Amino acid sequence: MLLNRLFFKSFFVFLLVFGWTFSFAQTKTADLLSKLKAAQSQKNYRTDTANVLILAELSDLYVYDNADKALSYAKQAMQLSEFQNNNLGRARSLDRLGKAYYVLGDYRSSLNSATSLMNISTKMNYQPGVASAYLVMGLVYLAQDNNAASITDLNKALRLFIKQKNASQTGKVYFDLGICYDESGETAKAFYYLDKAIAIANSTKDNTLLSMTFNRMGEIYFHTKNYNKALDYYTKVVGSPFTNNWERDFAWSGIAQCDFKLGAYNLAITDAQKSYALSKKVNSAFDGIRALQILSQSYAAVNDYRNAYYYQVQLKKSNDSVFNKEKEEEVNKLHLKQQQADNKRLENEIKNKEQSIAFSKRLLLFRNMIAVATAIFVLFVIFNNRQKTALNKTLQKQNEDIALQKEEILNQKEVLDQLNNTKDQLFSVISHDLRSPFVAVLQSLDAIRSGDLSVNERDFLLDNFYRQVSLVTAMVNNLLVWANSQQSGIKSNMVDLDITLVVNEIISVSNFLAKHKNITINYRHDGEKLVHADADHVKIIVQNLIGNAIKFTPNDGTITIFHTEDGDYSAIHVKDTGTGITPEKMEKIFNVTGREISGYGTNNEAGAGIGLALIKQFTDANDGKIEVQSTVGEGSEFTVYLKKA
């Protein structure tokens, strides 16, 4: 083919990244050169970090007119940065080196610079540098006709530029993605991204980006044989006073090719002559080839074979020159493939190290949690044993005066029986209900230590860790509160408090378990609800009500929490769409504790069987009352009444 689509794609990318107006660049270049000359005369030239920025900006400006100079200034900026040990300067210099090498066609060096830019920007968490590295990599892959790799890196750059709210760079990446999808034959996606680029160009008044996008839109419509629509877009470009010669050159050749397809051969000759004149002015071999081909074909179509032959000879000369460049690009592709493999290896190494660090942190946190839980459990056992020993001594002393203190001994015996019953229930819960979560945790830990798990499997097990430890924590908390109430009696510190704040606090803690089962918690209230009660007791009541609702509600269920009032009481309602309570358990619900009343949740969550007993005890201790309505298979509604403040 005389017109290789790779050339036109590279031409578009070149215009997008480095397309400034010549007059503006001249003015700014002269100003920067003056600043550089003044800075070089100072003794602190090599130590002043501002000079790195001057050199980097000069590289940006020259890359459009003289890529060799741009490369020279970028190298000088890099040397200064190295001397100053200036990481930010290194990042900016590497960015300019990548662009300069790209324009010169040295894609391997461009990709090397982008890779170094990625490494240093990642270490210093310099997100603009990371985004620029992905952009340069994407452009190199695009120029090498590797659309899949280009799309991957351009999307990474796009996400970062959007996050940084950099509208200018975001628009350019949208344009590049449009080219990628056009070259891949995905026209709908190409239009989608080009429309986004047009929207940003209009909002930022970026006329260069707008003209280039119109040119590309015209090219896509030409590919799809919609020549009149293509002409509309090309005409917008040549009619704009802000269009530079690069874009106008391409637009005239686009108009000429549409004229030819529509049979307007004389118009095609006139428009192609305009494109050819501009291509020589801006030294664009790609557009020159297209204009020459159209001229040769159009003159032949009007039977002017002399001119047709003349332009065919010129086309052959230009094609031979481009063909040599194609050979050079093939060599570059071989180097690029090797660099891509190196980049992939480095990315995998970084990813593996990050995963290893993250896993170590999680494992350390888990070990600390287990250690704390074990310490609390040991302290509880020691405390319980000491109390038991003290009670036994008291019994021994009372037995010596059995005749005089029979009534007192009987009372003490009843207390001791209650304590022993509490102890038996505690050990029953520990042996049956706490054992299962710990066994699950240990099995999961063994699986992770084996090293045979994928990332998704390991993340799933870590989530399981969290659920199991959360379950054990809730059970131990309930056990401690219940055991303490059995041994020491319930003591209330009555205050005026807003129960809505308590509910919001408990919901914020419980949301993780609810989201795991995709349960929706709806909480409705119209402002503060003041009650007169013990704040800690109210927290335990609400926590157990919501926890039970989550436990017995299946996936995708709903929990509704709301308030009502009557003359003396303010009521909180917790209503779920769960499994409901059987009539047999309803008879025992507030009178029995332990495994007889306990049950497994919809995700096999275990329980200690004391949550409802705690709710009842603390409701009674605060002069409140509780009601339950439940239908098996449809759900339950618990209502706790507390006295108004």
C-alpha cells in the first residue's frame, strides 16, 4: 500500500502531543533562552533547582520544531537533576526525554525513559509523573501499531489525569483512545472517545485539540464511505482561523480524497494542490504522499496523463523515502517487544512485592488481634477461678457455724448454685460455640501458609478471618456482660440520652456484616429521641437487636429500624425479613439461655444463646418493656419501650 495507516496514526499523535502555534512558541522560547543565559552566568547555576524547570520547558518548546535540540535540553536537565540529587527534577527530565526520543522515532529509548519515569514517580508518589509515563508508553505502542497495549496504558493514564482534574491531558488521552479504536476497527468506540475529546476541547477552548479531533472524525467517516459527512468535518478545520498548517494540510488532503470519491476530479486536483503545497511547507511526508496519490489519480481521471505521470513519479520518490523509514520502524519494533517483556516482568515484581507487604501487614494485625483476644480470655479465666476460690473459703467458714447461720448458708448456697450454673454455661458456650470459629480461622490460616492460593482465594479467606473474629468478639462481649450481670447484679446509671445517636453508632459498626450478606438497613427517624436510661445498657440492647436481625436475615434481605411513642414511652422497632421464630422458641425466648435457645444464622453464624436474655435483663433494669412479633419464613419485629426523658 502507498499509504500506510501507521504513518497517519503517528502523524495524528505527533500533532496532539506537540501541537503548539509557532508564533507563541517563538515568543516563549526567546524568553526562556534569555532566562537560561542569565542563570548560566550565576555561580549557583548547577545547584538552583529552578534551572531544571527552565531546561525542561525549553525541551517542550523545541520538540515541535527541532527534536534534536529538545533532546539536548532534556539531557542537560537530567544532568542538573543528577548533580542536585533532585528526584522531582529527574521525573520532569525523564518525561521530556521520553517525548523527544518519541519524536525522533527512537521508540526503545522513549520506552526506557518512560519506564524510569514510572519507577521514580512511584517511589516518590508523584502521580503526574506516573500518568505521564503511562501516556508516553501508550503513544509508543500506538506508533508501533500495538493497539491493545496502547489502550491498556492510555486507560491507566486517563484514570490518573481525571483524578488529578487535568482537563487538557484528559482530552488528549480521549483523542488517542479514539485513534486506537479507529485503527482496531471499533468505530462506535472511536466516536465515543472523540466526542469526549471534542467536549473537553470546547470547555477548555483548546482549538488545536478541536481541529485535530474534527480531522480524525472526518477520516473515520471517510473510512465508512460517508463522504459528505467527512467533508463537513474537514471543512470545519480549514475554515477555522485558529487552525495551524499541520492540521490544515491534512484537512485539504482529506477534502481532496472525498472529492475524488464523489467524482469531482477537478475539485480534487485543486484541493490536493493546496495540501501538497502545505505539506512541503511543514515538511510532512505523510500528507505529501496522500496529496500526490490523489493528484496522480485525479489527473488520470480527467485524461491529463502528462500531469498524472509527473505526480506518479513524485509519489514513487516519496514512497521510496517512506519505505526506508518503515524498515527502520520494523527494527524498532523488535527492540520494543523485548522492552515490553522487561516492563511486564518489572510490573509483576512490583505487584508481587506490594502484595507481600500488604499480606504481611494483615497477618501481623491478625496475630495481634488473636493475642489480645487470648490475653482477655486468660484474664477472664483467672478472675473467675479466683472468685470461685474466694466463695469456697466463705462456704467453709459458714459451715463451722451451720447451726446458727442455717438460713444464711442456704442463701449462699443458692448464690453459689447460680454462679456454678453461669460457669457451666460459659464453658458450654466456649467448648461448643467459640471452638467452631477458631477452627475455621486455623484451617484458613493453614491454607494461606501452604502458598497454593490465588489472590482472589486469599482475599476471600482474609474476609472470612474478619467475619470469624468479629463473631468471636461479639460472642465474648455478650458472655462477659452476661456473666458480670449474673455475678454482680445489674447496676444502672440513668441519664437522659438521644437513642438515635446510639442506633447510628451501632449501624456504622454493623454495616460491614450487613454488606457481606447484601442486606439493606433502613433507619427512619425525624430527629432526636430522648429517653431516660443507662447509656451502656441501651447500646447492648440495640447492638443485640441489630446483630440478631443481620444474623437471621438471608442474603438480599432488609432490616427496618424506626421509632414510635405513646404517653410514657419512646419505642425502638427493629424489623427484619428473616427466618422468623418458631412457636417452640417463642415460649422460651426470654427465659432460657445457652444452646437450647441459640441457633445458627442464614450464613451458619453461631451464637452463645444469651443475646435475648441480655436484652430482656437490661430492658427490665431500665423500667422498660419488650414485645416480639414473628412469623416463620417472613421475619420478626422486636420492639423495646424505654421511658421518655
